[in-house]
Amino acid sequence: MKRKILILAGWTAAMVLLGFTVWYKLMRREVAQPAWVSETRQNLFLYGSVGANEDSGIPYWVWLTMPRIFPEHMPGNGGYVALGSSWEEGREMPAGFAKQRVGYLRVTGNCALCHAASYRVGPNDGTEVVAFVPGRAGNVDRLRKFFKKCAEDPRFNSDEILTEVKSATRLQWSDYLLYKLYLVRKTREKFLDHPDEVILNAALRRHAADPHAQGPLAEPEIKAFDEARKVIPFPLYPMPLDHELVQEGKSVFQANCAECHAEGGKQTGTMIPIEELGTDSDALARTKARGYVAMPLTGLWMRGPYLHNGSVPTVGDLLDAQNRPASFYVGNNLLNIEKLGFISDLPGEKGLHFIPYDTKQSGNHNGGHLYGTKLPEPQKKQLIEYLKTL
């Protein structure tokens, strides 16, 4: 009898300890990120946390192992880079992902998930990451699709994930039990139902739904990021310019583009109706907007592919309305020096596979925005050279 009592007491103590550990791990006990994250505005923008609410954030070891367990659900090799992320050499994770302990160690998305980008000048050159690219729409959709495909896979379970984790590290027993009994299952459920809510907090989701609304930018979680991006210098175009063409192209820009796309232009900052633009109206379906806001073209050389749905790979293609590619590849960060944008006709390079873009699909149509398409070829060339300087 005494032995049974001792055994029962032991089990009771173990369960109390387990319950306390789970509670302690799940409560919102926030630990500051490493000091290097806030050393510069650029580091903050690329890797800083905008705050994880109760439901946001991917358990770190789930985030790390998914590309390894489910490579067939990605468009190609390269881990999260294959989904459009930009990765600085020497960093643990791509730009746009913040690692922080909030109860447990988790990964959340920040502003750079949409606005950071990278480029290479030549095929054998290293990658340069640009912290904030104005007007760039991030590819959160690719992440959503990847997370959901993983969650639908029967291998998304604690046994498979923890087996992969063991190849990288040995978890503390409390973390092991937390993943085993709760985190993997809960993350799978959230991926199936609301994948965007896992990676983005509420403020970022509101900003993504209406990028021109000022409300979300004033919220404490992302106000510091908005302030940081205002002082991050945008890099100059990294290749030599033909300054004679630049001067000629400036006049072409003033005559054909400035009204909508110059600082202080008559239409700059106003909503241009979709009927006037003639671009794909299906791309507006999620936001329920009536058109697109005409914005300055700052950093245009880093903002490809172009049009509001990314359906035209280069500015040269945009100005050649009759010959815009019906399909191309997205994901190559090699600059297209001639046409302004990125190389888009290669399916892969150096082990990476780029993502096909089919303009025949709903929301992907590449028509409309015919401004400047009737210019003589010499003036188009002049315009492109000037646009490199913005």
C-alpha cells in the first residue's frame, strides 16, 4: 500500500511539474532579441520582431525542419530562398524572419518579408540584400501555400518533425514534451485554417490588406519599423550609366510619366481607376479596391517584376505592349541590364529552380498600363536609362 502511495505521489508530482513547465513555456514571457539586431536600422528592419501575439509565430524547430522534410512542396532547392526570401551571407535566417523567445522560441514575419529584396550584378557575383524596396509586394502567398501543403501532408506530425530536429540538436526535455504533446499539432491546425495569421501579426495583416492606410503603421508593433525604413539609404543603381541618355530620358519621363509618378506630380498619390489602367481587375479582388494609387518610382530598378500583379518581368517588356512575355520565371535576382528588371527566361541556375509565372491565369494577366508604349524605340531606351537613376 505504501509503495502504491509513493508511486501515485511520484506521478502526481511529475504531472504537476509537467503542467507547470507547459504553462511556463506557453505564457507570453518575452525575452529580448540579441543586441546585434538593433545595432543598425537595417538590421532592425531585416530581422527585428514586430511582436508576436498569442496565435502568431511558428515554433522555431518546426520552421527550421519544414524545408528539409517537405522539399517536394517547394518550387525548387534553396530552402526559404526558393519561396522568394532574400538571404544575407552569414545570417542564420533570411531577411523578413524574426527569431525571438515569447514563451517558447518562435519565428514571426516582419516588414522585410514583403519589402526586402536582393540582386546580383553578374552571374558569378555575390548577392546584395536591399532592406527596403518601396512599393514591392512580398510573396507571402508562396509561404501560405507552402505552409498549407506541409500541414496537409501526413508526415506533418511530432514524430517526423522531432526525428529531423534530433539531427540538428538535442532539445531539453521540457521543449521536447512541448513539441511532442502540443506545438506540432497546434501549428498544423493553424496552418490548415489561417496560415497568414501564423506568420504575420494583426497589424501587418491590416497593412498588407491596405498598404496605403496609415493606421497600421502607427501601431506600436510596427511604428519603429516604419521609422527605420525612412532613414535606410536606398542603394544607387550599381552599374555604369550613359549620362547623355539619362538626360534625354529625363525629358521623356517628364513628358510621359511625371504626372503620375514624379514627386509632386498632379496625379501622384491619387487612385487611378482600374478602367483607365486596363490592368487585371482580378488582382484587386482581395482588397476590393477600385483601382491603384499612382506612386513615385523610387528604386524602380529593384522593383521587378512590374505592374501591380507582377505580370511583366522588365520595364522594357512593359513598354513593348505587343510582345510582353506570356510566361516567364520569377525568383532570379540577376539584374537585366538592358531592359531594367531581372533576368526571367531561365528556369534555374546553380541548383536553384525559379517559379513559372503564367499570365493566362486569373489575376496574372499582363495587359493594360499602355502609357509610353507608343514611344519611338530611341526614346524608350532613353527613358529606361533615366529610370535606373530613380
